[in-house]
Amino acid sequence: MASHESTSTYNSNENDQEDHHHLLIPTTTTTPSPASSSQSVEFVKSPTTTITDETMESIADETHPQSQTSRNISSWFNTTMTGSTTSTTIPSSIQQIDINERPPRPSVYRRQSFIEEFVQTRGPPQIAGLMILIAIGLGCTIGVVPAVMTNRFARLNHGWEESAAACSTFQQPHHNVPAACVQGSADAQTAVATSNLISNVLTFLTSSLLGSWSDRHGRKPLLIAGMAVGAIPPFLLWLMQLLPTMSPWWYYSFHASTGMINWVAVAFSALADVLPPSMRAPGIGLLMAGFMLGFSLAPVLALLLTSSQLSFVSFATVVTGLVCTILYVPETLSPELASEARRKRRQQEEEENEAAVLHTSNESTAYRVVCSIFHNVLLRPFQEMSILNRNTFFRLISSLAFFSGMVSSGDQILLVYYLEERLGFTNQDVSVMFLVVGIMGLVAQGLLLKPLNDLLGEKNVVALAFLCGALDNAMYGLARNKTTIFVALGVAGLTGMAFPTISAIKANNVEPSEQGRIQGALYSLQALASGLGPVSLKFVYSQTKHTKVGPGSMFLFASGLYLVAVCIACSLPNDKANAARCRDGTATAVPSSQRQHMNNDDDEEYMQLASDSSFSDEDDYGTMESTTDAATASTRTEKRTNKGRQRSAV
């Protein structure tokens, strides 16, 4: 079957022709006679092809937005296609177009940068700004909480006089720290350890539940609730400095309660709702980069404000984030996906109730009530987390998330104490350390993650991140000077790419109605790892601190865990781990909106096209195509026609 392309008489070089898009008409008929004007155009009219006004206006608007000339082209072209086969005079508005000038590419096919696409989505830019605000709010009080709580415990529990100097003034080497301040510091460390333990337990129990709830009812309510709960601790910290007799346990109690609503997991789910698979890993990384940016800016405020002022700024910043969430953050979960998730939950509950009735049909009512409470309340968190055990691939990914959370939490909690004890880090050194961590995290997740993701794929990015983690932890353990530590901190910035990429891989392998559940389950697992990580490293420290290697052996142990994670990452299957298959550097991931509507035949056809020599994945699904060879276009048209006949026959 012969076919023709619509061609114009403009002149262009071969390189320009690669970017010119022509409408393909895969049927034959007669060709109109040339118009009297030298700027004539040949068209092939298809008796089976109908081009509506709306279609042509859409194409014209894509080519020249807000241009009346485009609509003239659309109207004239539509008239020509649906009219007779006689010659048609080109309107003057079209004749004014410079045919020797390279035509602009339609905006829909222009390759946009990742940042442009991210900013144009509905929801992620607002959430990224929210992350920056919260990071600034939390970063303001990093140095305030230990000093304020140590001083308050020393005064309330150990008789330190109100008129005496604050305990923080005795931290210089040439001062003898009073016993009351030492005991107050021990009380503060016990309190924060208890608070973190409770917070992690609550996160472990509730993240998967709330993630599943957000799949059915939306992301925004949980974001608002999380912001509201998160604003209470900084307010109490500020209030404590105004009320000399206020107990520190008010602060630690509400700090522990923030683990009930892990809004970060909900934010990741919101990104997965609107971003295509190939953009999820760098999108989550960009959120983390925003957090790192705010975290690196916070120490500047600590140099300018007092402890009380910093506490108020922290509270005001979180409240600002709450207001912005209410007013500006949109709901990213579509009503269709929410309805589908509710339908699946009702079906699951009906099946569970039927099974429970059969199992307890001969038991008393009280026994059935107890079983129902046990099953629907106590076991529900673990049932939601069972998604992590769905198959071998999910178990491998979950083990990677566990290793990542275990080692990173151990580094965060123990590294500062280790550096102060072994290498004599001062407060200024610690401030520089946090600044380096923030800047490198911003560079790695905001600038490097997307290019590395396109070049290597998610699987290799995870392996690279864990390899960097093994290297920087080994440098921690073997370091004998501050320079080595700062170099290791720079390498550690690349390690931060692991968790966003793991979250994206999980999101790419579940149904759209399960995004909240999978992100919540991942954070539940990470909460468990965050509790076990410091304990494990501390145990290694206690057993090896007097050996030849010394206290740094705990970081060598952490390096070994990362090497195990590298091996696991390398064992991941490419077809599940990577959202895009790269062919000569060109990503060919199918957009999520298109993938949802593909049937099995389309999937097979797409796989065949992906292995073609063509660099375009739109041959069978798009309306425009860049071609330079009419024979090649004819061959492809014939392939599509044959496939259409086969489907019709079936």
C-alpha cells in the first residue's frame, strides 16, 4: 500500500529537517493541481481521515501560541483537506511567512529541562517551598534545644541556682563544668533519646496506615495535620524560655507526638501522583535538596539571634508553612484514583469479614469482638506494611531502605560526639560541618541526581550512592585530621541520593492508588531502622573502642553494611528498577498518563518500536513525526496499517 507525506517547498538543510514535524496521512488519493502562487503546497487527501476544526486549531496553537496566523493556517488547511481537489490560493497572511526560515518546533515536543517540567507541575513546587520553610524552622533550634534543656534540667532536678550562669558557658576547655550541669546534660540526653524512640515507634505504627488513608481521602489533609502538630514543639520551646519553672517534658512529649503524622512520606506520595516515573527520583531528590537548602541557611540565623528569638522564628516559620499548605498547596490525588482506592479497600474488608465469620462462626460474641479489634486495630499497621513483602523485588528494595536508614541515622546521631571526642571538633567546626552537608546535599540531589538518573538509571544510582556511603564511613573511621572529615562529608552528599531513588523505584512498581501506602510503609521501615542503627553502632563501639582500630570501628562496620547494600542494588532487575530504558543516551520512558491507557497490544507494539533504529517513541502514539526519508515513513505507515488490519480481524 503506497503512502505519501505532506511536504512543503521551503528549503532547509538536513540538520534542520530532523526537527521538522509533518502530518502523516497513511492513505492515497489524487494530488491537487499546483496553485498559481509559487508558494504552493501538495497535500494528500485521505477519504478515511477526518480533521476537525478543533484539531487543527490545537496544532496551530501549539506551533504559534496566541498567533492569528496559526488560526488562518488551520482554517485554510482544513478547508483544503475537506474540500475538492482543485487548486486553492494561499491566503496573504500565510504568504507572509518566511519559508526559508526554520519553523519553530511545537512546544509540546520541545525538550524541556527537568526544572522547567517540575515547576510546571501542580503541587511539587509548592511542596518544595514548604520543605525549605520547615528546614529553616528546624535548623534554627538545632543548637538551642541542648543548651536550653541542659540548663532547665540542671535547675529543676539538680539545684543549679537561677541566678548562676547558664550551663552552656562552661563548655570551654579551660572551665570546670559543674556537676549540676553534667547531670542536667545527662538528663537532657536521656529525654531526647526517649522522645526519639517514642517518635520512631509511632512512625513505625502509623505511617503505613496514614499512607493508605491518604490513598483514599487525599494528601492535603495529612499535610495540614502534620504541619499543625509540628508547630507545637517550637512554640513550647519558646514558651519555656519565658516561664522559668516550666517542665522540659512538655516539649519532649509533643516532640514525640510528631511521629504520629509523618508528613514527609505524604509529600513524597503527592509527588508520585503528578510526576511521570522517569521524574520521580529527581523530583523527590529536589524536595530533599530544598530541605538541605533551608538546613544550610539556618546556621546563619543562629549567629544573629538569641536563643529565645531563634525559638520564636522557628515557631513562626512552621506556622507560615501551615498557612501556605492550607492556601497554596493543591490536592494532587485525583478523584478517580481516590474512588478506586476506596473500592479496593471495601472489597478487601468484605473478604476479610467473610473469612472472619467463617473462622469464628461457632464462637461467642465477645470472642468475635476481641478478634475483630485485634485484627482491625492491632494488626492493621502490619497488614499495610505487607506491601513491602509483595515479591522478591520488593523485599530487595526494602532491605536497601533498611540499610540506608540504619546507617544514616547512626551517622547523624553519633558522628558529632565522635568528632568532638576524637578530633577535637569545636562549635565552629560543627557549624562548618552542617554547612558542608547542606551544600553538598543541595548539589547532589538538586543538580546531579537527574543527570545521573538519565545516564545510569535508578539501579546504578542507588549502587553508586551506597558505594559513596561505604567510602565516607570508612574515611570517618580512619580519619586522623579534620581535613579528611570534611572531604568525607563532601562524599556523603552523594549518599543522600539513595533514599529518594529507592522511594521512586517503589512508586514506579505499584498501582497509582497505592502510592500513599508504599511511601508510608517505606517510612515505617526507615523508622525501625533509625531506632536500630544507633544502637547497633554503639554496640560495636563498646566492643572495639579499646582495640587497635579504636572507636572508629563502628564507622567501618557501617561501611561494611553499605557494601552489602551495593551488592543487593546490583542484583536488582533492570526492567523493574529503571523507569526509562536509555538508547544512545535518549530516555524512552512512557509517560504515566499514556501508560495507563495502553492495552496489551499497545504495550507489545511499543516494545517493538523501542528496539527500532528510530529515536522517537511517538511513531505509533503521537500525531506528529520528524522524518527526512519518505521511503522510511512509507514503511512505517504500512506496518501500522497491517497491525490495524490484524486487530480488526481479531
